[in-house]
Amino acid sequence: MAAITWGNTGIGGDWDTAANWTGGALPAAADTAILNQAGNVTVVHGIGTDAVAALTASDPFSVTGGLLTVAGPASLTGGLSVSGGTLTLGGTSQISAGFNLTGGHIVVSASTTVSGLATIGYGTIDGTGTLTTTGTTTIAGQPLLDGGMTWVNQGTLAGTASLLIGSPTAAANFTNAAGGTFNLGGSITGYTTSSTNAAGQRVVTSSGTLSNAGLLQLTSLAGAGGHGVNVVVNESGMIALGSDSLYLYAGGRIGGSVTGTGAIYLQQGTFTLNGPTVAATAKLVLQGGTVDVAAGQILSSLGVTYGTIDGAGTLATSGATTNNLSNVTLGGGLAWNNSASVATSGPLILSDVTGSATFDNLAGGTLALTGPVSSGTLVNAGLLNVTDTGLNGLPNVANAAISRLRGVVISSTLVDSGTISLASSQLEISGGGSIGGSVIGTGTLQFDGGTTTVNAVSLASGVGVVVAVGTLAVAAKALTVNGGFDLASGAVKIAAGSIVSIGSNATFTIPRLSNPPTCPAPARS
């Protein structure tokens, strides 16, 4: 193996001109090419297909076209610029004094380290190796990481453009290492595919991965609607949101800490939350994806809008924040303990193919229902506010017929010891369970399936009762109904020693009583 030196003294020029090299011949595949002219002349590879065993350059080196393969180590201490063609770095390589990628193609087959300033614009970096940047790097275009390569940032990375990670044919990875800073001014895009699993959940597969063990900091762009990331996220460092929003579309793991006044929205894919610390001013919101909560894990930092939460752990919501649910499914044995405020405008489903779940509205908590609750168990020790849409309106006034149209439906097992506030709405209970607290308002309780046990419940004077289907079991003490009572095709079971009093202003038709009590004859004067 020979060392072939650039021989055009004090003058740069074209790599593929033999006269520019000592000996008048181009370096060959077994040779080491050396660029060390005084005056920092620039050598340009612009045409042809060439290969060398190693490359040492203290002069600036530029690749504008053609194919150049360096099979072994490369030391480029005069800087490297790639605007076209393909440069393959097959061995351990060092680049300093400036690195500029504005086009073309770099193949990293081993470990390449870039120190100092770097600008990465348009172009492709691929291969099976690792590119490490340790200085200040600017993303100035839309570079593509491909071919299984990994980019590790140990310095400061910034830019307003987007980063493309992975392609339809190969994956790629970006890692912001501990101590590194990634000032994200654009978005991160990968190639994704989606399918539906047996649970009916959307499964998203991405060709790229973003890992952060350092500082991922969002920087605002004028007119931007937030920063999108549709590669898998593995977060264990810090995400500084500022006042911006981060939208995650491909699932992953989130730990570490979240600061700022902005929000992270889990849009699609499956996320595992490893106890992230979320500042009180920031938001972590499920908005279409799936969150897995492991057994023994208590998750207290998640806001919920719509999506799926699975797992045998616990979701705990507290504080002054209201979670507005539009379509949420819980499953896998999950327990949601709420002492804050939760409002529904669509279905709350407490079961999927991974198992059933429990929503526990604790004392001090508020659950405002305008949509149905189905499957699993709904526990209420706090305040359950019921508001139907008005489409199933209920004319519940004294001596008026009680509507049997559906209002808000709970087909979950209901375990109540708190307060149910009906206002003028109708609550249909079709999954059975128990009611043992108080019911206020001027609306109607309609029992429409299963067996519901009433135990020392207090009904406000304006609350009506309909037993349409199923069984109403009066377990103990007294039940007084003054707002209307209609026993249709269901059954009422009155335990020994219990008393059911029907007000004189009620419309009262009884097709049957189960174990009817003996009614005393009216007194005669």
C-alpha cells in the first residue's frame, strides 16, 4: 500500500486529474490519499468512480459528483463539503474545521465523528454506521437519514428545517445524547404504515426513531401550528416546550421531564409512560393514541381527550384541570382514579379485548356525563353530573307522562355512594349495580336492565323513576318517589322492612311487583 500525495503545489483542483498527484497517477484502492498542501487549497472530487484504502486531508476537501469510496479510516481536518455525488466512509473517520452537506450522498459504514461547526442541509446520510456530532450543528434543509444509520448529537443542534428519518426500504435513528441540546425548529418525519389490531386499535409502524437523553427544546416558528414527530420517540431526558405544542404520531416511551407552558399531544401509536415529571404549567394529553400503564404504575400526569388507555396500572387525575373526553376506551384491568374534573361528550368505554377497566370518581371528584358509559365498572363517590343532549328530552313534571326515551346511558356496572345530579336530564341505568348516595334535580332515573340495588338513597322531590326493563331492588330503609313513578315491564323487589312511598302527584301504573307487599285496607270513617 502506497501513500499518494497531492502534488499540485499551492493549487487545488480535480481529484481525477492524474497530473495533480505525485507520480502522475491517481491513488488506487490499496493506497492512502494525502491532501496536505500549504495554503489550504481545496481538492474537489467531481467525476468518476474512485476508491482508496485511507484518506488524510489537512486541506479542505469537497465532493461535488462521482463516487469516492474510502475503505478504511479518513482524517479530514481541513473540513469537508459534500454537494453532490457519493462519498463512502468505510472506516473510523474524523471530520473537523467545518462540515457542510448541501446535497449528494454520504455513506457511513463505521464510526464518523464531526467536531466543530457543521451545516447539514439537503442530502442523504445512510449506511450501517454512526455519525456523531460534538460541536454546533445547523439543520438548514431536509436531510434524510437512511440505511440503518444512527446520528448521535453530543453538542448543540438547531435549525428551522425538518429532519427526515428512515425510508420505505430502511430504518434510521437519531439520538440526542445526555449533555446534548436539540433545538427543534421544524418537524421530524419518517415513513409510517398503519394497521388495525384485534382490539380495533390503530397500530402505527415507523421507519425512524428519535431518542432523547439530553435537552429537546422547541423553538417557535412564525405561523407554525406546532412541531410534528412521526417517528418512534424514546424520551428519557428533558423536553422544554416553551409555549409550543409537540405532536407525536408513532408511539414510543416517554419518561424524563417536561417543562414549559405548552403541550405534548399523543396523536397515534402506542405509548409507554415511564413516570414522566410534567410541570404544572405543561400538558401531556392523549389525543388519539394508546397509552399502556404497567401493573403497579401510578400515572398522574396525563390529560385525556380521546384514545385508548390499557394496562393493569392506575391513572390518577387530580387538581383543577378538566379532562374533556370525546371518545375514550379503557382496558386491560386499568383503574382510573379521578379526584379532579372529567367531562364526556362521547362514549367512555370501560373494556377492550385486553380486559375490563374501572373508572372511580373519588370523593371530591366530578364526572360530567353527556355521552354513554359502557362495559366495566363505574364507581362514584363524588359528583356525577348528567346532562342529556335535549334530543331525548324528558317532560318530567308533576302528573305528566314520564318519557322512556334514552337520555344518558350507563351500561357499565354502577357502584354509587356519592351524588348524582340530573338537573332536568334522564339517566338510563342498564348494567345494574347499586345506588346508595343522593340523587338531585328534576330529571328521571330509568332502570333498563340488570339488577340495581337501592340502599338508603335520597331522592330529591323532583326526581322521577322509571323501571322499564330489569329489576329495581329496594334493599333497606325507605325510598320516597315524588317526581313520577312508572313500572313498565321491569320488576321491583322490596326487601322485608323496607318502605317505598309514591307521592300523590305521580303517574303510577304497575303491571307486576315481585313479592308484592300486603297493602292494608283503607281506613273507613
